[in-house]
Amino acid sequence: MYKSFYHLTRNPFDLTPDPTCFVPTVRHNEALAALYYGIRRHKGVVVVTGEVGTGKTLMLRCLLQLFKESSEISYAYLFNCRLSPHEFLHYTAADFGLKVEENTGKSALLLELSRYVTSRGLQGLTTVLVIDEAHNLSMELLEEIRLLSNLETNDDKLLQIVLVGQPELDLKLDSFELRPLKQRIALRAHLTPLDEQDTERYIQERLTIAGDSQRAEPLFAPDAVKAIHQYSRGFPRLINTICENALITGYARQLLTIPQDVILGVARDFHLNTNGSKLARNGQAESDQDLERAKNFFLDLYAATQRGTAPLSQPIPVKAGEHESNI
């Protein structure tokens, strides 16, 4: 809708994880390098964690793209972790291209996987199991993954396992029950939100990928970029959401440059707040003050009743504002 107006060849802020739109920040480069190094060097288990919207899935898609370009790497990609152990093994075997029947038993699935991974290992080939949303893995499935990590020779890990998920995954892996799996982790990386400088670079590079390369003035004004960082808190997914809606608003208003007030409007529409914790604390403090006033009122009312001097009805004093009416 706005592409022709802003002379763009594609939507620069699509939420779909398209590898062609990957903007490599320092932390993303570090995580991607750790993944690729761990897999190519047959280190075994590699873990990457990050909050919602930090770009984990997009980074994984870039990694899988690299795998597709290599004839030496075979991978299975699991994105639905809410499976039983049997379903997990069946899906993994099928995604590796093994011919398994729906009623194939667990022991037969393990045998097929073991033969496949061992055969490839003897040929010097790399076999990878990639698990996205790994924080949703049950303890039972994590134990199955630990057992799969035992596929090894005296000097090489035959199955490379990549676990990618939210910080809850770290909590699970740090639990006492999973210490055998934790000890098998060779590399760990953590994705953090972008700082203000990286946010500005991220926005500009996404625009450049979309064809915005000959503009004299930046499409987003400097104060608008600052507001985008504040309201997105540096999370790429939120940056995309804010920028996409800002461009739609800018097109509707025929604005050649997106000003700060458009960003503030988008933030209001999506109920984003830069200091929600402060507001929550203030709200709790006001609530406590109201409660204290009400308590004192009832104590005074009770004392007056005992003296026989209290009126039949008195208003409870509360702070004017949301509670305008007296109780």
C-alpha cells in the first residue's frame, strides 16, 4: 500500500522470518558464529536463548539456509515441542528422510536413527537436529535428547543438537534433574535486545534491503527513531511492528518523513509503554494510600459509633481521579 509512495520494492518490516532481511547485529553474529562453529566442529549440543522477539527464529532460518547450500549437512528441524517421546522420535526420523511407518515402535525408531547418524558419521558427514521453541520441551523429551547426544565415537559427536528457546530453557537446563544434559552442552549464546545505535542501524538496513537507497533525508526522523527504540525496548519484532504501522500512517497522511508524533500514536494504539513498571509502582502506591485512608475512616467511624455520635452514613475519603464517586 505504501511501497510506491515511499519508493520501496518490498515491505521492509514484515514479521515473517525471511533470511534475506537478516540484519546481523554484534550479538546475532556471535550467536550465529557459535552455532555454525559448534555444528561444523561436531561439538555436540549447542544452546541459544533470548527473550520473545529478539530474532531467534530468523537467525535459525539463516542457519538452515547455510545448511541447504552444503551437500555435507543433513538436518531435521523441529518447531513443535509439545510431543510425546514417540511422536518426537517419529517426527525426527521422518524429517531426516527415513522411511518409517506410523506404527513403528520406539525401539525401532531409535535403531533407525542410530544407523542413519552412524553411517553418515563414518563418511565424515554432519547430521544436525535443530529444535526451535525448545523452552516448551518437557523434562521427558529433554531426557530423550540427552540419550540421542550419546551417539558418538571415541573422538567425535555423531549427532549435533541445537536447542533454541526463551530464557525459561536456561532455567530448565540449570535444574538438578537435567545436570547430565547440561554437562553435555558445548556452547551457549544469549540474544539481547538492540541498543539505540543498533536500532537505528537495523531500521536503516531493513529499509535499504527494501530499496530505500537514494533518499536524501532519512525516512524516519531522528527523534522518531529514538521513540521507536524507547517503545520497542530494542526488540526487533516490536521494531518491525511499530515501523510497519508508522509507514501506513505516514502514507495515509502523505508524510515524506515519519515524525515522532506518528510513533507515539502507534505506541498508544498498541498499548506500549516505556515506563510501565514505574506506572505500576505509582498505581500500587496510590492504591495502598486509598486502603490506608479507608482503614482509618472505619476505625474512626467505629470509635464514633461506640460513643453514639456517628451519623448513619458518611462518605469514605478516596483520592479524586478514577474513583470520583464516594462510597
